[in-house]
Amino acid sequence: MYYPAGLKKYFIGFFSGLLAFFCMGAYANGYVLHGSHLLGLMSKKMGKSKGLLISQKLIIYDSADDKKPLEFYETLSYLFPENFRSDIVSENTQRYHILSKNLSITLNDGQITSEAETELDYYKDIILYNSRELLENRLAELGIDSSVSSLGRLDGKVVYIIGSEYPDITVSQLWIDKETFIPVRWILVPREIDSGDELLDLRYLFWKKTGQVWYPGQIEFYQNGFLFRKIITEKIEPDPVFSKNKFNINRIKTVYNIDVPDLPEKSGGLDEVQRAIEKFKKIYE
């Protein structure tokens, strides 16, 4: 059948536009990897080891005044996939935080101050739970829906976002670099609107590889756009040998001869920041 030249051009242009429309839709919806698959790629990229021993500097900034930030040296012990310990020991204070499977305990100067983790403790979870299944379950506990994923941008780079449709930040979400599959941002939104807690924005920077594993060189904590806490990694030791009872919470209670007081099931997350600042101020006054 004969078509005038103008009509041919019309049909070609129409079908080309229609094809482009469907291709764009396929890219937007079909080529954004599923969150569960992204977590698998992330876990694989970060590598495997039996454990890690991390030496780091913890810096706490106080927005209330212009005083010099408080700095503490901290040692982290990871025994994958469900044991973790943080030790801060200085001339004036001792703080230990231990996580062993489903048990948690925090001691300050020999006294139990909490048997539950706070939001400030969660930053290590994307490293500790080093398999897709464990990490997906943990993120679900913290409000991230891995069935939702999208593409976004962070500092000019394309990222995958698990748990939200970009640019929505009203729900908890994990951001992963599209090229490296390394996590770069974690937004924690309070589950309860009336809790009084603020959104916590974690940034993972300057990743470095030691042995077969990757670990962030710096972690930053933001609230309302204010940097209130920073971690600088100074030394990474893969596959360390830990003592038998290092993560044994019941044993630790026995050693300290501690009678456990009545504690709240969950301590206030970001309120812990101000309490820590006030405590550290008193130590150094």
C-alpha cells in the first residue's frame, strides 16, 4: 500500500516516540534491581572474614557551645555474624557495649546503663550482619522495606536506594553506590511519629580494603543537618583471635558481680547523645 511521504514520516515519528516511551518505562521500573538482590551484591562486595578488630577515634560535637569536640579512642571487635563489642577506656571513664546474638548490654564505669541498643549503635549493623538473609531481616526490623528500590543521586553519583522512592526521606532507607555496591548512606526514621526522636542520617565514607574485606574509613552522624558525631577508622585487623568470654554477656555480669536493675526495654535513641555529652563534660571539667 502506498503512503504519502509526509504520512510515512508521521508514522515513523509516532512509533519511534512510542518505543522510546516504553523503553523509558522499562528502565525506570525494570532495571532498578530488587532490594533483596542489591543486599546480596553489597554483602558479596564487602567480603568475608571470621572477624575484625578496629581501632578508631570517636569525636562528639556539642552544638550548645563552641568548645573543642570531645575525642575518645575506641576499639571495636566483630565476630561475624552476630557478636560485637565496643570498648572505650580512658583515664576517667570506661564504657563497654556488647552485643551477642539477641542479647545486649552497656556498662559505664562498672554499672549497667542499658540492656538495649540505641539508634547510635546501629551504624555497625550493615557490617556485622554480613549475609543477605541476616542483613535483610535486620533492616526489616529497623523499618526498611527491601521490596522497594529506586535510583537517586548523592554528591553527583548515582545510587541505589533500598526502602524508598527517591527523593522521599520520610521512611528509613539504605543507599548503595551504583558502581561499587558499597553502602554510602543510611537514613533512620523514627517508627513512632510522636516519639520526639529526630531523623538520623549516617554517611559512610572513604572505604578501604584490608585483606578480603572492605571497611569505611569514616562514618558521620547527622541530625537536622548538624554533624554531631564522627568516627575515624585508624587501624583494621582482619581475622583476630578473641578470648573465649569476650562476648559472653552472662560471664561479664558475673565478673562485675552485677545485679541487673529494672531498665526500660528501649532507651531513648538520640537523647543518648546529649546524656553522653553532659557526662563527658563532667569528666573533663
